[in-house]
Amino acid sequence: MTNLLLSFAVLLLAAVLLSSLANRTVLSTAVLFLLGGFLLGDGVLDVIPLRPDDGIVENLAELALFAVLFTDGMHAGWRDLRSAWRLPGRALGWGLPLTLLITAVLAHYVVGLGWIESLLIAAVLTPTDPVFAAALVGNDKVPPRLRHLLNVESGVNDGLVLPFVLIFLAVAEGADDLHLGALASELLVGIVIGVAVPWAALKLESTRWFAVSPKYAPLNAVAIGLLVLALGQATHGNLFLAAFAAGVTVATVGEEFREAFEEFGELVAELLKLAALLVFGALLSPTFFGDVGWTGWVFAVLALVVARPAAIWVSFLGSRLTAREQGAVMWFGPKGFASVVYGLIVLESQIADADEIFHLVAVTIVLSIVAHSSTDIVVARGFDDEREVPAWFRKDDRGGDAEESPGPRGERPG
């Protein structure tokens, strides 16, 4: 643990010193931590040897994903979601299942996995993560509707895909009972906790018996997030849907707390994200990559450059997105912490292909982090001269006019 903490501190200092350069170039702090973990992990320098079954690996990845979804939800209050739902709806209603199916076909015919195992790995790799496209979703020059689309899609699809991961995993294990009722209950409990806890806390603050001082205002959302996390774990509710629902509720009910929490909360989420990347990188080694085989690398590339682009192209036909906007949505479907967590769930299972699936998931995530976090600033700069036309300004997207919703903000982390 000491070596892990020391390694993280050194890399964090390097990232801070290079952050200004990273904001202007393709240099990525995400790649810095991933590469640092690889070099310091087992198989190279052996400074922080970790195994996938070590508790810190799954716990840190899960915590980082929770923090990311909570802060993402804060960037999109209920009014924002309701007023501009058509584009995210296309991505989730059509893009998500099409991406899953295309990825499954690639896994079956390129790698040779069985159909159930192919559907399982496709479900693991379908969720997207805006963390590795931060320069795009955090750039005010990028049209708000595009930032809103990517942020909402990534916030919701993690929870939507989880039931499919668990169902396909149960089928692969040969389980007679798929526990569909339990899965539905898990999703519902997560949403209820994510809405009820922030709503109750913020309503208490508005009574005459309680008041939050300016000094503690940023901690209010932190306390709410921790309570949602604890209750979600205690009740086995879906943590990821709970996190996003909690962020949306805070943004809807407590606008002033969203503003107070924004900078502090994003820094906390950033620390967790970078720590998770370091740990994930430490799981990798030259031997690990060598075990993938050439078909595995071909699959990983095709999963990034064929599956999502083709699915999004079909999903957004007739959407009135500009060619540049649609191209950005097609390309930026980065794989991130949700895929890491789901991949670890598969690895801990008893199915015969668990190790092969985890290898394929890992190399796809690595390629995604390198490709997407190194090209987001390039694509974002292409919008510098574009005229911003928010989706909620268009009557065909919501049936009326409205004020612009705030898009995700913050420095480029990767």
C-alpha cells in the first residue's frame, strides 16, 4: 500500500506540473497514469504488484465510477433532461442495443467466442465514459447539445447495461434461474435511493431548523453522495443508477449546492479516476498483452472503429446533427470504468472463458483510453468556429424555446 500511495503521489505531481501542456496538446494525463501503472506493476518494475482479485482493484474502480456518475448527473438537472431528451434517447434507445449486437457479432466471428459469451463481452464493452473525452464535453465552444448528448448517454447507459451483463453471465454459468425480479428490484431501489436521499436532505436544509454555512456548502453534496453510496451497498441497489439519479436530483432541487460543489466535487472525482487508472494499469504486463493474440487485437480495434460508429450512424439518421457533430458522437464512445468493473465481475465468475473475456476487455479499454483521450482536444478544436445551436432552442427537439442548459465543465483530465 505504501508503494501504491508513493507512486500515485509522484504521478499526481507530474500530472499537475504538466496539466497546462495537456490542456493545449494531445498529451493526456489519463495515459500518463495508465502507462505509469503498467511500468510500475507486476511484469515490469514490480513496484506495485496487483492481481485482479485484490479487493482494492474492484473497490477503487467502482468508487471512481460512482463519483464520475454523481458529478455527471449534477451537470444535467431534470429540467435539462426533460427539455433535450431526443438526442440522448436516440443514443440509448437505438445506439446502445445496436452497439451491443454489432460487438457481439465481432466477438463471435473474429475471436470465435460462443454466442452467449459474445453477448456478454459486448454488454461489458457497450457503456461509454466521458472521462476520456474531457476536452470535448468540457469545451464551451462545442455545441451544448453535443456535450449534453454525450454526458447523459454515458451517465445512463452504465446502469442500463448492467442487467444484461448479469443475465448473460448467468446464462453462461448455466443458471436455471436468471433472477429477473431481483435485477428489476436492484435497478428500482437504486433509482429510489438516488432520488429520495438528496431530495430529503435538501428539503431539510430549506426548513427553519437547519442552515448550511458557506464553508460547508461543498460538503453537503459530498455527504449526500456518501449516504447514497452507503445505502446502495446496504440494500444492494444499483449504485450507478443511484449515483446518476442523485446528481440529477441535487442539480434539480438544490441549484445553489450544485454550484458550490462543482469545483470541489470534480477534484474529488478526478483523484479517484486517476487512482483507478493507476491500479488498472498495474494489472497489465507484457505477458498479459502477449496472451491476447492477434485476433484479440483485431477485435479490440473493430469494437472501437466499427461497432459504435456504425450503430450511431444508423441511430442518428435524420437527426439534423451536423456532419461534424455526428462524427464526434460516432467516434467518442470511450470505454472506461464501467467496463473495468463489469469485466472484473466476469473474471470472478466460474465461466470457462472468463480469463479470455477479461483480456479482451482490458486491451479494448487500453486502446480506447489512448485513442480517445489523445484525440478529444483535436476534435474539440474543430468546433472553435462553429456556431452553437443548442438542441433545446429547436422546436423539433422539444416543442418550444428554453434557456440553454449548462453543459459539463472543468479542466481536461485526460
